[in-house]
Amino acid sequence: MSETQKKQGSAIAIITMFFLYAMISFVTNLAAPIGVIWKNQPEIGGSNLLGMMGNFMNFFAYLFMGIPAGKLLTKIGYKKTALLGIGVGFFGVLIQFLSGMGSGLTGFYIYLLGAFVSGFSVCLLNTVVNPMLNLLGGGGNRGNQLNLIGGTLNSLSGTLTPMFVGALIGTVTASTQMADINLVLYIAMAVFAAAFLVLLFIPIEDPSIGKVTAETKFEHSPWAFRHCVLGVIAIFVYVGVEVGIPGTLNFYISDTSEKGAGMLENAAAIGGFVAGTYWLLMLIGRFVAGFIADKVSSKMLMLCTSGFGMLLVLGAMFAPKTLTASMPLFTGSSFEMTVVPLSALLLVLCGLCTSVMWASIFNLATEGLGKYTAQASGIFMMMVVGGGVLPLIQNYIADNAGYMISYVVPLLALAYMFWYALLGSKNVNKDIPVD
């Protein structure tokens, strides 16, 4: 193969990875808006807990696939792992599509299976996309640049998904069905199929850097480091906060009963676009943080963002429903200033806070781990399951005590992250050899 052909193949592979980066967020963020449809089915009875079950199943898969996904990289290589993840993703979305053909609880159970299978796919892709982009970029600044671009597309996809689904639904009623959002599922399956075919014919060599050999000795594990263990908990609750704030907010805005925000016309569309604005602010936060991250420590970033996040959540919890604010939102036909509860605006602003938390926690938790860093990464991937567990708890509270009261869950999680950044992140196990 000529050098020109290799460069062309590499460029196509990079573009494919960008699409997969976006698909990770696309598939993950389908769960909450689809949950709005299912929770309003007569068989579900308006339960927020059951409406959030698809999101739970998506993240629950990480608990099983986090570490095995990392091992697959060393056994079958990056390309085959990516192909496997794409293939699994296609069938996960296909199962969700087929759930629309079922009726009542049968269709709901099929949907949950599809969400679980999609979770396996997203976990595999999360494990492979970052290092593969770094490899395709040749490492160093170029590799990091490609990952930053991919991260931006990931956030953009997270922004558009709830907006797109909300616009297709409009206002949710008992007659709203999965078939109403088939267009979204068709797009997802088409992208997965195209990405599989493209990647299948592109030669990609696996990196030799970082491979564990028979000579590598591990006398301990990441669990021997207190700041890493506490960081694992921080990752668990962080993902729960990141997902729970916009997911429950989508339910709140879309709920046309007295319990919800009280918005009757195009409620689901408005809810989707409010939630999408949260992800948009995460995109903006990551973009801005890229300029200051080399000047501000991860500890200071975590202290500022978790502290400000607590203030925003507290404000949202205590603001009366009658207190409103205007946001620029797409209402079904055009962009216009839309009146929403002030609580919704405050919760949307939390996106700026959560945007930098994953990277900051990872840096704090892996500081001084040396050769144990790779093992810690696998554990962190498992802890993404928090994105399923905490929103489930939050929506159980929402069912029984009210939407705004349920935000005590992300509030406590933010308080823990503040404590972790302040005190828990200190490495007290420097006597353990890490070379």
C-alpha cells in the first residue's frame, strides 16, 4: 500500500472515529427522552422510576463490560474491538426499534433489553475510541487534538439528541408511541452500519505502547491507594449527577400534570430542548476549560464547579414553581424566548459545572499511581454505572415526594465531590512503589 493510500485510509478512519464519538453520546442520551414516552403508557402509569429504567439498563451494562472491554483491546486489538462495539450497537438500536412493535409491558421489556445491549456497545466504544484517535494522530499534541475534537462532537450530539426526540414527540399523551421517533432510530442504525463497513476495510495497526507483558509485576492494585478508592466513588456519583440532572429535568418539563412544570403545549419538545441546552453548556464548559486547564489545577476546578453546582441545585430546589425565567428554545417551528420555571434554568446552568468534572476527578484519582493507572481506568469505566443508579434513586424520590425534592440526590453527590477535591484526593500512600 502506498503512503498516499495509507494517509487517505487514516483520514477516513479518523472521520469514522469522530462519528463513533458522536454516536456514543447519541445512543446514551436517547434513554431519557424515550423514557418520557414509556412512562406515559397506561401500563407504566406515569412512573418516573420506570421511565428511567432504560437509562439504568444502558449504564448497568458498564458494570459487566468495563474491565472486559479493556482486556478485549489486548486480545483482539483495537480495530476488532471497535467493529464488535459497532455491531453490538446496531443490534441494540434495532431491538429498541422492534420494541415499538410490541404492546404494553411486552414492548417495554423489549426496549429495556435493547437499552442494555446498547450499553455494552457504548462501553466498548468508549474504551477504544480515545486511544484509537490518539494512535491515528500519532500521539502527542496531534493525538490529544483529535480527542478534543471528538469530545466536542460528543457534546454536540448530546445536545441535539433530546432536542430532536422532543421535537418529534411534541406533547406526550397516552397515544404517543415508539414509532413516533423511528426516524431517530433509523439514523442511528444507518450510522452504525456505515461506520462498520468503512472501518472494516481500513488497515489500522495496534499500538505497542502501554501493553502489559509477562515481565510487568504488580505487587499491589489501585485499591491500595486511598485517594484512588475515594476517586472511584467520586466518578460513580459524578456520572449520576451528569445524567440525573437533565434526565429528571426532561421528565419534569414534559409532565403536564400538576406534579410537573405545568407546561401543556409542546411540553415534550420544550423538555427535550431544555435538557439539550444543559448538554450544550457542557460543550461550552469543556471548550473554555481547554484554555485554562494548564493554568488552574484539577483540585481548584473541582472545588469551584462542585461548590457552584451545589448553590444552583439548592436554588432550584427552593425556587417556587411560579417563579419563571425566559430561555431561547426551539418550540416546534422556530426559536423563541420560552418561559420556563426558574428552577429549570438553574439546573441547566449546572451543565457548565459538570463539564470539567470527569477529567478533574480522573486526574486527582490517578495522581501518583504510575503503572497502576491502566487498571484504575478499567475500574472507572465500571463506575459509569452510577449514571444508571443515581437517576433511578432520584426518580423514585420524584415519584413519591416531588421532582425538586429529588434533587437532594445530586446535591449530596456534589457535596461529596467537593469534599473529595478538598481533602479526599490527597495521596497518603506514597510509600507504595509504582515504577
